[in-house]
Amino acid sequence: MRKKFISEKKSLKLIKILTYLFIFYIFIGVFYNSNKINIKEFVYNNTLNKIVRKKSNILNFIENNIANPKNILYTSFNNLISKDNLSVFNEYDNENSYEEEKSVYVEDPKEEDIKEPLVYIYNTHQLEEYNSTLFNSYNIVPNVMIASYTLREYLIDKGINTIVETNNIKEYLNNNGLTYYHSYRATKHYMKQAIEKYPTLNYFIDLHRDSANINVTLLEANNKRYARVLFVIGTDNPYYEKNLSITNEINSKMEEKLPGISRGIMKTGDGSGDYVFNQDLHPNMILLEMGGVDNTIEEVYNTLEVVSDVLKEVIHGGNYG
């Protein structure tokens, strides 16, 4: 009897453990798959180091056995830093001097052949990526830098000399003890260098990729698919009205050519001086979010053709010379 009682006790204990494990499994599945987790609050209240540390244990288990939280974290983090907390990118510190060592992200043999460039394209967040499904077998991940080079080629074909910033923003931040939040400091540094080197520059385009999903960022028209564009303007800078003027014209002309291609103009600022986005450097500053995480590079190419046509009209119109 004693043996049987002990055996029954062990069985009950095992059943209990299995029941707890099952409840835990269901809880975690619901936690990640029912959107009850507040990712933004999670990122606000934890440092990136904590995220990495947590991912190394429980998130690895969840990723391998229940869900794939990486995409949830990635998308939510991009939403957080690119929309809700835009001011965090504009922590300028003009009193500090930073390393000026050249750190080239990609070699650009064409740059020195482009005489008297008029347009300067750069990417404050160089590694923002597009949907890479079509390129998986080639181990290629299309990103905003590829989009920048494509736009340059379109503009050069239209007779508009254009250069793309090749310096590695991430390395600049690392070399100077800065974080991702200070990316605009890095691009401001290189923009100033470009303006000094090429006094003919008169139009500046910061090309980003939004974190919105395909329902927001895709336009289907004329039997083609396009990545929709959102323009962003910081109101806390002395060139705000002029930035708005040129952006309004570009936005209007794009909509005339292809209704729905634009998601409009997002103006952001609170008078604190934080919402600048380097737009205080020149009156002809254009910041655009080209498509989103789900868009393919082909959809981006289609939109860039429209953008380049409009830029040609605006530049040749002579209103912003």
C-alpha cells in the first residue's frame, strides 16, 4: 500500500508539473500572439542591454518553440523611435568635437566624376531594410541605401548631378561613443562636410523607410505596385516655412501624377527645439519615409521613378534656387 501511495503521489506530482508547463506554454503563446504585450512600454522601461539579455533566455525559447518575437520587437522599436519619440534623434551638442576619421560604408567610384552636384541624398538610418523575400536565395537584403543610389541614377539620367553619402553612420557613432539615438548628429556632421566640399549643393534628401505595414504603405495603380511616401517636417527649426513650401510642392505634384502615392506631410514639433532633423541646415531639406517594412525594392523603384520626375520639375522650376 505504501508503495502504491508513493507511486500515486509521484504520478500526481508529474501531472501537476505537466499541467503547469502546459499553462505556461499557453500563457506565453497568448502573451506574444494576441498583442496583449505592450512592446512600446517594454522598450521604454528597459535598456537595449536588458532586451538582449532577456532574448538570450526566454525569448530564445519562445522564438524556437512558440512564436517569432523578433519581428514584433523590431517593428515596435522602429515605431517607437521613428514616430512617437522623434525628438530623441535631435540631441545636438555643438560644444563637443567628434572624430572626423572617414569611415566609408560603401565605395562610390562615381562620386569624384560627378561635377558640381546639385542634390545630396543621405540616410540617417542607413540599415533600414525592405522585404527581402525575393532575394533570400542570394543572401541580399535591400535597404534604404540601395534606394538612395537608385534615386541618384534616375536623377543623373535626367541631367541632375546627384551624390549619395557613403560614410558609415554606425561606425561614426561607435567611434565617438554615441548611440543610435544620436544618428542625426552623425549625418549633420557629414552634411556640413559635403556642403563645404560641394558649394553647388542646393537640395538635400534624407531617405528613410517607415515601420508601418503593407496596408498603409502599398499603392496598386496602373498594373504596378508602389511604395507610398510619407513626408516629415520638424517645426522647431528656422527654415520650417521654407522646408514646408518645397515639401508641399513635391507632395502636390506627386499626387497629381499618381493619386494615393503620398501619405501626406507629417509636421511635428512642440517649440522645444528638439524637432529639427537637420532641416535647420538648409531651406531645401526633404525628409521622406519611402515605403515600409513589407514593401519590396521593386515597389520602391517604381515610386522613385515618380519622385525623380517630380524633383526634376521642381528643380527646373527655379523657385528654390
